[in-house]
Amino acid sequence: MSTQNKVALVVGAQGVIGRNLVDHLASLGDWQVIGLSRRPGETRPRVTHIAVDLLDADDCRRKLGELGHITHIFYAAYQDRPTWAELVPPNLAMLVNVVDAVEPVARGLRHVSLMQGYTVYGAHLGPFKTPARESDPGHMPPEFNVDQQRFLEDRQQGKAWNWSAIRPSVVCGFALGNPMNLAMVIAVYAAISKELGVPLRFPGKPGAYDSLIEMTDAGLLAKATVWAATDERCANQAFNINNGDLFRWREMWPKIARFFDLDVGPPLPMSLGAVMADKAPLWERMTRTHGLEPHAYQEVSSWGFGDFVFSWDYDMFADGSKARRFGFHEYVETEAMFLQIFEDFRRRRIIP
């Protein structure tokens, strides 16, 4: 296929994964990018945005039914729900609606990339086999990532296009109003701790402070996602994508505190969703006092996700060697990643 006719449809373009993927594709010079999201996005050279309700099949057909020039679908959308069972219907429906709208008209469709996670391995349920590998057996449903992949596997039979499934760990990068942004959780928690004159206390379960964990840098993830979508060796394969190093919060937490010029207090298990619920007026004062960009408190709050991650009192990591065997060799040092993201938040005037 010519390098001049690669057109990416990035579904979920305003999230921490989708936003970084759009930026990476636009930087490559040989892609046209169309971003889909509920919120309008900024159009710029090589990038246009379409606001669409992915849960509305008719809206998808109206908005996407004329995108016959799409060659690659990068699916990174997500709808949150209170329970694991409730996650399945909307998240499966959104993927189905996109494929149903685009596939019949996109005659040159080559690839559908599906963003997943370690929930495929049952990581959300409790201690699971580590390192998790792409060949590991499945677990008791419900799990929407599994249903989404099964849909693509069935849909792809006899078609010219192929698929890939990308499985990152906790993804860290820049995005606002995102329900799963751990770096923002830590940065805002630290900024508020400093404003109140209290030490930075690890808020998770006691066992989580000492368990092994890994992260996935959003920029690294974008590179891996495009690699898997364009390398013929990766057709119809799943890949774990992580930074390449492991850490324990016991070692990382003091380094994060040092960045914010904070002392480290002993860990104190607490629900961030509960203790940070009343901090919106404080954040508004901090925004004025420190000259921050006027983002609403809810835009920089992902407390529920922070509580989820900090509750993992068991090891949380997967084997990333399959991607390396197939040709992807990039890595990121996690400590440097956190500090660079925090610096970026400061440059953007998101935190003091």
C-alpha cells in the first residue's frame, strides 16, 4: 500500500491514549487523521475531528458512513459503568457501531486496532498469574475486552483487513476529563497536599506499597500501536505493551514527593474518592492564586481510578517480550516518565 493513502480513524481521540495516538500519527507526515469523540476536538494540519455518539448506531452511520477513504481504525474508546457486567453492553456496542458504519464503505480498510488492558488476564479480579502472557487462558466472564476481540475475530473472517489487540498496563500521559489518568491523579493529589501543608502519603492498601507494578507511557503506546497496525507480521495478534521496567511504590513514592518538594508521610489507606470530594473550592482558589489554566475540578479529577490502581495489593505486570520478538524494541524508564509528565503539567499550567 502506498504511504500516501494512509487514513486513520482514531476512536476515542480525546482520551489519554487517543490524544497521544493522534499526535503521533500527525507527526509521522504520511497519515491523515480523523478523530472521533463525544467532545469536539481541534482541527489542525492532517487532523480533523468528528463529534459522534458512539452508542447511537444511527448517528454513527450518519457521521461515518461517508468515510470511504479510511484505511486503519484505531479503537481506544471507553464508557465507564459501575460494575464489570454493566461495562460489556455499551463498550461492545460502540465498537460494533463503528465497524458497522465504516467497514461497508471503506473498501481500502486494512486494519482494525483494538486497545485492551490487563483485565483480559483477570487482573481486575485479584492476584493473577504474573508475568501475564498473550497465550494465557481466559477467565470467567464478564469482560468487555474479550467480547470486543471475539467480535473482531469473527468479523474479520474472509476479509482483506486484519486486526491487532494492544494490551498496555496503566497508561500515563496528558489528557483532561479522562476517567483513567493516574499521572493526573498523583499530580493533583500532590499539589493539594502541598497547598495544605501535609506530607505526601501513599493512600492505597498496605500491600500495594510493596507489590511489583509497571506502567505504559502514552507516547510509547502510540508508537507500538501504529507499529502493530502496519507491520504485516503483527496481523491478527495481541501484544502486551509496557515501559519495560518494574517498580514498587515504596521506591517510587519518595521520588515523586521530591519532585513536588514534599515530605513523605507513612502510608495511610484512604479512599481518594471520599477525601478529595470536598476539594473543588480549594482547587478553584489554587487556580486563581497560582495562575493555573481555568480547568474545572472534575476535569483534573480521576479519584476513582486512583483508588482502583492503589488497591492492587498484588503484583501487576505482564511479559512484553512478544512485541520485542516481533520487532518492537522501544522502552521508557518509568521514573523519568512520571517526572516528564509532571513537568508537562506544569508547562501547561495544569498544576502549580
